[in-house]
Amino acid sequence: MLKRVVFLLTLCGPFIFTSCETSRVASGGPYHVTAYKPNDPSKVVVKVSLSKQNVYVMEGDRCLMAVACSVGIPSKPTPRGNFTIYRKEEDKRSGSYGFRVQGNRVVPAEAGSNIAGHYVGYPMGFWCEFSPAYGFHQGFVHPVPRTHGCIRLKGEAARNFTRSFITVRRSASQIPNRRTSQLGRK
């Protein structure tokens, strides 16, 4: 009996254990974003699906870029409605959320907290503000709502979004009043 088990393990072992190989996690690799140049930048509109956590950059019926995003948690939801992006800043840091530096220690803290140390806001690269204290920016994208109301995009997506499509006071953002997107419905 033992000989049979050893024989079967010897014969089948390479096939059984090949799945144990460590491979890269899908979210750990590069995130390439295809972004098409608009024919008329003044007609670019950004649509956000809160339920699908997706951002669609549109020029009429033409999709210029579609990417995953993170949106606000239920207690701090992403604002809904039609907005115009009125400010861009590539190297912004949060004025509300960040950490305090206390010598060699770093302690998570909000800007107005009574925790000692020098306040440093979390990086919010490629900031595009559409409502006071709310904007699109670079950050971690999670499969569930995870922000304090902002719309987070992965690195390359945030860079393409800010540099290729956003003209201050021109591009409107449409965040439907319902949890479903109007995109694709006629």
C-alpha cells in the first residue's frame, strides 16, 4: 500500500504541485490605461458610475478612457450631480487626512487633531477639484467604496485623466443621482 502511494505521488507530484508556484498578484503589476485623444477637448465630459466604481471620459458617444476608481464610503459619500472641474494641482497633499511626524515616529492623524508633531497630508497627486474639498486624484483603488468622498484613480489613469482631458472650468463631471450609471442607455 505504501509503495502504491509513493508511486502515485512520484508520478502525479509534478502535476499537483505546479499550482503552488508564487506568481504576481494582479493588482501588484503595472496598470496600463488606454486613453484616446479628443477631437474637440471642449466637448469632453466625465461620467462616474458610483455603483460600478468606474470613470468614463466621453466625447459625445466616443469613450476616450474607462477606468476603475474608488468612491466614498456610505458615511462620507461622493457628491452626486453635475459639476465643473475648477482647479487642477499635480502635487497636492490632503489638508484634512495625513499623519504627524514626531521625531523618528510617524502617527496617523487628521489635520486639526491635538496630536503633537508636524502635520503632513497624504499625497493626492493629479488633483482635479469638482466641489469644495472633493476631487479626482491618484491613490489606491479598492473593489469597494473606501474614500472620504473623493474619486481615486490609479497612477497612470490619474496622470492621463489630468494631463490629457481636463481643462479647468470646461470639463463637466456627471455623477448620477441614482447609484446606476446613465452610460449606454438611450
